Amino acid sequence: MSSESPSLNKPKHLKYWTRCLKTYLPHAYIANDSMRMTLAFFIVSALDLLDCLKSHTTEAERKDYVDWIYHCQHPHGGFRGFPATDFGELRNETNAPWDPANLPATYFALATLIILGDDLQRVRRRACLKWLAEMQRPDGSFGETLGENGVIEGGMDTRFGYCAGGVRYILRGLVDGPVEGVKDIEVDKLVWCIRGSETYDGGISEAPFHEAHAGFTYCAIGCLSFLDRLPHGAKAKRQDAPENNIPITGLSNLDITIRWLVSRQTMTLDEEDAVDTRMDETDTAATCHDAHSFVKMGSFISTAGELSYKDRPSTPTQLQWAGFNGRCNKIADTCYAFWAGGSLGILNKVHLIDHTANRRYLLEKTQHMVGGFGKQPADPPDVYHSYLGLAALALVDEPGVKPISPTLCVSKDALRHLEGLPWRRKVEAGDAASAQARGTDTLAVREGAVEGKYAAMSGG
Amino acid sequence: MPKYAEDPAWSDVEPLPQNDGGPNPLAAIAYTEEYSEAMSYLRAVMASNDMSERVLDLTEDIINMNPAHYTVWLYRAKVLFNLNYDLRKEIDWLNDTALKHQKNYQIWQHRQTIINRLGSADGETAFIAKMFSKDPKNYHVWSYRQWLVRRFELWDEGEIEAVEGMIKEDVRNNSAWNHRWFLVFGRDSSAHKEQDVIERELEYAKKAIVLAPQNQSPWNYLRGVLRYAELPVSHVRDFALGFAPADSPDDVRSSYALDLLADVYEEQHQKEEAIKALDLLATKYDPIRARYWEYKKNLLEQPTAAA
């Protein structure tokens, strides 16, 4: 049992991310080719979180990165997921359905531009917002792309709702109603749609009646935060408004959602831990919360074992490491430290997790010696888990990592850059009277209000 | 090694190379020659809306390398429908592909398109069972199964039996528990509001808890049913006490029972008891969530906080 505090091997992470940025990603990423914009976001944002973006790239390089993102901008608004669908001069009306803008790619393109310090002036903003509204289905959900005859393609899925909320927030802030003649998305319908995906156990799923999942729960809560439709905040701040002006909010039962989120923290860390102990005497609460891990630790699964256990003190040795799973009774996985932790972060409840055990899990179990994080212990690092592992640490004031905005999943520096853009302030001021009447706060203000709170609450 | 360039069947097509966008593209991938070539042919055929049968081979080739490509599936579906292709053959191919790419989600979207067009769910349950034999918690498969049940009205076609079988096999399979919830409460009828259905579901969860008390899935299900039926948690007070006797804190057999009892005590204004239960959770039975139990305790101390 090591008592030393684990640490983030920053030089190795930096090396890992610089390699991702400046050399080719290996063949295995061909399967992720269509989400290159998402990979780009992870790479650029990771270097920003490590506070090394400016020191490890030249101004000329950063300009090239910005140009590449704009190269992926779609002629009719939004961004492509990758350059591969671009037909160049051969593009025409009939082949347009095979080269659509992609909603997640659009969110990640905008977020990456912000991190790179771009002012978004080259974004076809009105076209993008018009397209965004066309991507919403009558039930309030969003799709991934627009297909032939305006058919909304892609699953009904909370992820697209998050991206839609994000694109809306980035390009038009908290203004409700039309902006510059472009109509708004149907915000109430989107909130109802998220409500419909709440599950019986307090989590949120991709669509009504599907299983609660931490990734979808994050997307739902993040979306509500973008829209300023979380139960606290929006409602509390707008109580002066006449009754019928109070907008509907998401998360119909905040208490059980918090309960579901904290329940994701687990000591079941690998498949061996997850051995099924059904109908076994050792399967009791005294074996710690996660019976599976105890069974492995004690190496017994019999009545004899239970008898020998009886007088042993229940020292939670395994409390040293506790990661997060994405669904009930699944094993821990690096990425859920962010999906669950980030959800709690948005709700100002990240201090409820066992941060020390989570940090140990990330730094001692899934942090890889070449830098980055793997999905599970001993797994090689990949871009997705490496970013989310880092982001999870950024939520709770990891030394050497910039503070993160849990809603945008970018550094607070990047968020402040966005909120300070002059054109964007003008858009918001265009609606200043009503915005003020609603008493809405920007994300930076809402999230900033709890900055340092974690340290204060966890001190001692 | 060029594959399409040397194939006479493709000699009329001029491949369209990728414009990667400047000297420093982001997330550039070391494409294999095979992939680059296939993608150049795909762009060329898409650009000219080529709907010939050879496109099926090309899209298959690309799907095997990059199953997440979001327009290759839409394009393939259009070609299939244009050719009046035998959709049963497409399903056979999809079966192999889905087994190869377990985590992919576009495959299931495509399957939905094809099965919807076929208008028949024949063989689907068997294939789903095959997928579950590899991973009984595969999210995409469970989501697809729900679509199938709704689309083909399979509510009474062995679904509940199948899901009970899976719970019997692994009482911790939360996906199976969720599917049961969907079957009972997701159906567009009012039958699920009836008292005997509520009682049946409570009993089902209780039986599973007796089997393995330290299993979150049935406890969540139990609480879900209570909330759905607008019953107080104290409705199952005696049952929970069986796993966490109030007078014997060393004999707790389930942290979830203790958690539920804390809520019962709160509901019944037994604050001291509630605090005792929360303390036990924080210090002994669920220390990983010690801060959460402390937080709950603090909430108890507060005079009726606004919701």
C-alpha cells in the first residue's frame, strides 16, 4: 500500500499530445476517420489544458490549424466531420446529400477555434444557425446530419442535443427568439425531450426507456446548462418573473440524479473484479460497496470463506482506487470519471465524489507510462480516454492542469475568450432588455461562482 | 497495391483524391494505401451518384475499414433500394459485420432501415441472442431491441420470458432490468397502472434482492416502481429491515437496504435513525461515498430546504 501521493506525469502527457498534434495518428484511427474534427478537439484542448498550446506550437502552425478547421466548413453552414466527403468542384445539388455538415463536428470545430484564440468571424453564422434549426425533429430531438429531401439522419440521441445546445450557446449566447432574422431552435421542446429520457433510477439515457448511461447523462445535463434550464439557477433566478414566464427546466428529480451520479463511483476496476457472485454467501454489504472487488481481494467464494471473513475488520483497503463506471453494475473506465464527474461539476456537486480514490485510480491505474490514459488498467492510451482522463483531473484542481468549464469541456480561459468576443456581446446586447429581465448569467459567471469551491470544501 | 485502379470493372471511374486542407491538417491519420484508394473511388461514385451494383462491394470495403463513416451507410441503403437488391442477403451480410464491429452504432441504424423496409422481424430475436452471447450489455443492441418491439408489436411475443432468462443468468445485468421496465411501463396502454402489476413488479425485484442483496439493479428497480406508483418508500420498510436490522448494525447485508431505510426514516421523521443509517454508510458499508452520505446528513439538518 503506497502512501505517496501519485502525480500526473506531465512531460509524458505533453509528449503524447505533441505527437498526436504533429505526426500522423496510427492506422488504427482509420476507423475514427469520420470523427477527425472530434479528435482535433481532443488534441488541441488537451495541450491547452496542459497550458502548453502556445509554448509548443508556433503562431504560423496555429494559423494553419485554424485554416484547416475552416477548410472543413460546409458551404451551407456547419462543419464536416472530416475532409473526406468534400467533392470539391464536383459538388452539386444531386450529390449534396453525401457531403452534409455534421452536428457533433460543428460543435467541436467551434470549440477548437475558440481554444485556438480565433474570433469566429469566418463562421457562416447565420447559415449555421438556420441549419441548426432544421436539424431539430418535431419531438425536440436533434439528428446528426441532413440527408436527402431534408430528412434528419442519425439516431435520436442526447449527444446531438448537447451539441445543438453548445452550437447555439457559442453562436448566440443566451438570447431567446430570433437573432438577425434567423429563428431559434425550439428550446422548450428540447428540454421536454431530455425530460423524456430520464430513467426510473435517476440517470438519463439516449432516448425514452433506454438504459441510463453516464455519457448520455452528461450530454443531457450539459445541454440544459447551455440552455440555462437546470432546476437551480434558471428557476431560482427568475422567480420575479410572472408565473407563466418561468421556463420549464430539465431534471425533474435532481436528488435522485445526484444519487445516480455518485453511485457511478466504483471499486470494480477490471473484468476479474466483476466476477459474478450471485447466490454466494460473501455477497453482503460488509464486503464493501462493491462486493465483486472484495471477493477478488479475499480470494474466497465459499461458506468457508465467509466464516473466515466474519471476524475480520472491514478495512476498505481497496478504497485506494475507485474509478467510475458508465452504467449500473459495469466496471470502471477512465472516460466516465469525466462523464459522471463533469455532470456533477455542472450541478456544483463535484465535491461529493471520493476525489482521492478517483485520482489514484486515474494516475496509478490508467495513466500510461508513455503518456495519456488508457480505458482500463494496462490498456494502451488513446486520444479519447487520454483527453477525458485529463479533463476529469481538471475538474478538481489538479496541479499543472488548467481549470475546466464542465459544461463546455474546454479550459475556463477558452470560455472567457468566447464570452469576451465583441460581436458576440453585440448579439447579446441586441436583446439586452429581455436578457436582463430574465436575469440570466453567462456560463463563465455561473461556473465561476463555484470556482475554488471544491478546494474549500475538500480542505482538511 | 492498387485494387480498384487495376480492376476492369472500375476502369471508367476517375478516382477523386482527398483535399486534406493545407500544410498542417489536424488529427491527420496514417491512411493505408488500401483505404486512401477506396475512399477516392467512393468520392468519385458518390459525386456522380453511381447506383450500380459494384458500389455495394466498394461500400462494404470501406465499412470494413471505417464503419463509423456517416454517409457511406446512407449511400449504400439508397443503392440497395435502387437496385431492388435482396434485402435478406443484406441482413446476412450485416450479421457478420455487426459481430465483427461490436461497438459500432451506424450498423444498427442501417439494420433498422433495412428491417423496416422488409417489414418483418423474422430471425431478429435469434440474431440479437447471438449478439448477447458476446456481450449481454451491448447498448446498441438493447436500443435496437426496443425499436423492434415497438415497430412489430412484439410485447407479448416472448419478450418478458427472454428478459427473465437473462436476469436469471446474471441478476446484475442492468440492461436486462431496464428492458423489463420498458416492457412493463413503456407500453402504450394503461394496464401497467393497475395494482396487481405494481405488486407483481415489486415482488419480482424483491425476489432478486433476496438472491443477491448487494446488487444495485433490483434495488433501483424497486425504488423506481414505488416512485412510479406514488407509493412511499416506507411501503418496503419491513423488507429492507430484513437486510439492515436497525438494532444490529453489524449485521447489515446490503448497503442499498441501509440507503433505502435512511429515506424511510426521513420520510417518517425519525431523524436520529436516519442519521445513524447515513453514518453507518459513510463509515462502514459504503465509505467510497462518505461525502455524499455526509451531504445527505447535512440536508437532514437543514430546516425544510426549498426543492
